[in-house]
Amino acid sequence: MSNIKDGKFVYKNEDSMKKMQAFYDKTLASLDVPYSEDYFDTSFGKTHSLLVGNPEKPRICTIHGGNGITTLNLKLFLPLLQEYSIIAPDVIGMPGKSDPYRNISSRKDEYGLWIREVLDHYREERISFVVSSYSSAMFLSFARRYLERVQSALLLVPSGIAHGSILPMLGRIVLPFMKYYFRPSEKTLDEVLASMGGKGDPVWREFFDIMMSSYKMEMRPPREYKKQEMILFHAPLLIIASEKDIFFPAGRVFGKAGKIFAGPVTMVEIDSKHLPSDETMVAVCKRTKEFFEHT
């Protein structure tokens, strides 16, 4: 463990952390893909990261969403391994194997600094990204500072641009999350999966059970970026969103994206909750491969 422990320990206790990491190992093995792993120091603590797929193939970088986990993020983007190898770090202070202390601040715009240190570790000067949900705002924190290091990017159901109405989020997501932490029940878990997506998928169900009962979630929303902050960033973006997404509905995201990004933006709407199904992700990955081939 790193000596940087200023942030809050993000699990109920050590046993909860071990339970989450056992889930990580089990789901990583179930992906049945080649990988190597690294632990390295950053300014914000120790980072654990995977390099997944054939290391001879071109690299892209993915980052899991807020309160998410690398292995299930990779599950979404598995079809991309046909063409690419994937750098996939565990975000410090979130589920996974990086330091379990919340030391990186969205409000202070620090995620970009951490991403830069991850790419420096892999000696990647310029790379394409696939990010979703909270990690879209993490990516924008990087892109606005290190614009020359972004080849292109997929932003799936993205944060950092525009969000949905607060009251439905509170009633259907935030309050059930908090309720489950103190008193888990199948009914509450069903409510969350019905709003988020992943209903009927036993792996996502197991993850939400562990995450909501054992882990102190990051409830603060990621920051949103303004036109003047992104004015120098011109890399091509593929933004895929859904009007059924309770967090970042397509109409609001597309409307704002057209105003804040100076470079080329391709916008595609999908029919999905916040967490797309495996079938939807096959189509998303196909569209992403085509996009990367031409950028």
C-alpha cells in the first residue's frame, strides 16, 4: 500500500475490501483473455492496472465508471480486443486493486493528472480512449490539459457534459443505494437494477450487491466542462447516449456537446438504460472500431 492515506478508506472494513477483490479476480478470470498487470506509484497513491489482449496489437485506454470496476468495464468492451489491446487502470479510491483511499478530486480537476501518470507508465504519448459514465469526465479532465495526447475517443453515456434531472436520480438511485448500504434487500437491489440496467445479468447483480453493501460510494457528481475549457481540444469524439439514461440523457448531452467541443463530434443515440446490454455493446463496439479506423 502507498503511504498516501489522506482520503477516506472506501470500504466498510478490510473484509469488505477482500470480498470486492475476490470478485475482481473471479470476473477477470471469467473474461478468459490474456493480460498482464502492474502496480505503480502515482501522485495520488498506488495504482493497479491491466494491459489486456494481444500486446502486439495497437493500444487503446479505457477507465471504468464511478463506483465501477475494471473487470466489468472490460466485459462491456470485449469485442474491441479483436483489433486492440486495452490499458485498463483501476481508479484510486474506487472498487478494484488500486489504493482504497479517496485521494483524487473531480472538483479540483485532478483526474487528468492521474491519467497522465498512467499513460506515462506505459510510455504512451498519444492514444485513443473508450470511456463511459463518470470516466468521461475523468477523460475530459485529461483532454483539456494534454490535448496533443488524445488520438480520438468514444464517450458512452457520458458524464462531464450535461446531466439529467436531480429528483428522479435521488429517488430512484441515490436513496436506494444508501438504503442498501445499511439494510440490504432483494427488493431494493431489483429497484436499482431496474433503473440502471443489468437486470437479469447475475454478474452485474452480484457486483451491485457487493458494491452497495460493502463500499462507501462516491456520491458527489463529476464536474461538467465548459466551452472555454475545451476550446483548444480538437480530437474527434464519438458520443453515444440514450434518452432512457437516468443520469445523462441523450437530448441534454447532445445539445450541450454541440456547444462545448470545437473539434468533430459524431453523435449516436442508442435504446438503453445507463448500463447497456451485451447485445447493445456489440453494436457500440462495432461503431467504435469503424470510428477509430477513420480518425
